[in-house]
Amino acid sequence: MDGKNAVLYLRLSKEDLHKIQEGDDSASIKNQRLLLTEYALSQGYRIADVYSDDDESGLYDDRPGFEQMMEDAKLKKFDVVIAKSQSRFSRNMEHIEKYLHHDFPLLGIRFIGVADHADTENMGNKKARQINGLVNEWYCEDLSINIRSVFKAKMRDGQFLGSSCPYGYRKDPEDHNHLLIDHYAASIVRRIYALYLDGYGKGKIASMLSAEGVLIPTHYKQEVLGTSYKNSRLLPETKAWSYQTVHTILRNPVYTGTLVQNKYNKMSYKDKRKVKMPKEDWIVVENTHEPIIDKHTFKLVQELQGQRTKSVHAAANGIFSGKLFCADCKKSMERQYARRGDRGFIGYICKTYKKQGRRFCES
């Protein structure tokens, strides 16, 4: 053992927090580090590095600290991985087999779980490690079922469970499951609805807001409300309102005081990907918070969107479809609906202009 390089792996997730609250603070990151450091030094190991994942589930292997540790393992930077237990390393049986019983032996790396005596150098306890792996996975499955049941009960009770509020609202400081109106953002929402009813298209509305320097919802939440909200589909340099953002606001019933939740669910407790639920499984509760848009106005907007969509689809088979391109930015031209009084018009405009405004290209 003497002279070997060891690394410490620390992990804590929401699934463990109740244990700490009950007094078992040995699961905390700080105390894991103390425990493992003391063990490594007592066994004569040199501590080459410490990898830590806070608020990361043991069901997945895309944890930042874990991923870095596995990259360093391939580079032969250490000989031993020490964790508090096998469940700190992973709660996924598939990963236990992949990493502990396949990859680590090939790389010549030993795994030690201090609290549960897991040790890949001891072939005699392999079956015990596999049984513990199954038990840990079953625990996560039961926990997932219980949490989902509690969440659905809260949804049916009209409690907002989103991590980030819809643009136009903020969380009630006295009840984070209740929405309060954010008056500035709400005024922008009302303006978007009014402009649409006045005949302006979604792309044109986006261009107007961008030209006036109105912060897009993501930047507003970050810079004005001070939240850590991130939109994974948005490029960091994006500052212009888009057709899609306006479209989303115009279709969201939350602005009428109605919560629509349970629209998406994870495929399984071991998979982060989400699938859209059938409409009959959505949980819809009315009058849960103060509306920004009255229901009559919302209904008019939905009807108008339906009419415009039919008109645009009717034009889709026109002779210009897929054949017109912007002379400046070379992007394709997109169909554009416009309204003047009682008359509607279908034309073609630059895709860049429609989505990002005049600062980026002409119409």
C-alpha cells in the first residue's frame, strides 16, 4: 500500500439531505472529506486529488467531479479511489458493474468504500457489492415514486413547482409555491398581447421589443431579478427577442391565473430525458394566482393564432416556398402574416430579420 496515490471522491445530493437533518451529518461534503483524509493517511496513501459533487444524484455519471475523476483515471494519475461508501460513488447498478467491475480493473485502480467496507481488491465481497448496488438502486426507485406522488399532490393543490417563474411573475417570498405579479415584466406581457390583437406579427413584435432595448426574459431574470436562471437553448450572446419567445408568451395560460403542470416527465428514475405527457395527464388548476391577461383576451388571441396558422399553411404550397433567400444574409425567406384594418396579407421576409430584428438584417 505504501507509496500509492489515492484520490478522494465526495458526493452529496438532495436524496441524502433528510439524513443530515436527522443528525447524521457524516454524509455532508465537509465531513466526508475529514473521514476519507484520515483513512487515507492512516493507510499510508498519498492524496493525489479530491473530487467533489454537491447536489448531484448518484444515479447518473455525468457529474462534473465524477467525469473529471474518470478522465484522470485514464491518464493513470492515481491507483486508488476512496469514497465514504459505494453509494457515494454510484447508486446505479449498471454503473457499479461498468466502473468498479470492468473499467477500474482494466486500469489497475482499486476502489475502497470506508463505511461499508467495499473493496474491489477483495473478490470475496463482490457479491455483497452487487447486492448493495441493487439495494441502493431500489432505494432511489422508491424515493422517485414517493417524490413524484408528493409533487402531483401539490400540483393538484394548485402549487407552482417550477424552478423558474414564467416571465411576468416572481415567487412569493412567503410561499415559494405561489406566484406574484412582477409589474414591469407584466406590462411587457400585456403589451405583447395588445400588439398581436392590433395585427402585428410575432416576429414584428420581437423586433420592436429588441429595438427598444427591452431585456429578453432570460437576461431580465438574471440581471433584474438576480436569479441564477439559465436557458440551455439560448446562446450567451443572444440579446434580441425572438419569434419563439413571443409565441410562447402568447400561448401560455399561466397569464390567465391558470397553472398547467405535469406536461413533461422523466422517462425513468435513471434517465434525465423528459417526454411530453398525453394531454389527459396534464394537471390544470384555475385561479391559483392573480392573472395578467383576462380570459376573454387570451381566448381571442388563441383564436386569432389559429386563423393565422391556417392562412400561413395555405400559403406553404405557394410557388415561392423554399425558393426565396435574403440577398444580404443569405438566409431563407419566411412567410409573414400582416394585418391592416380588416384585411390580412401573406408575404415573405428575411428569416434573420423576423427572429432577431433590424439590427441584424433588413426585412
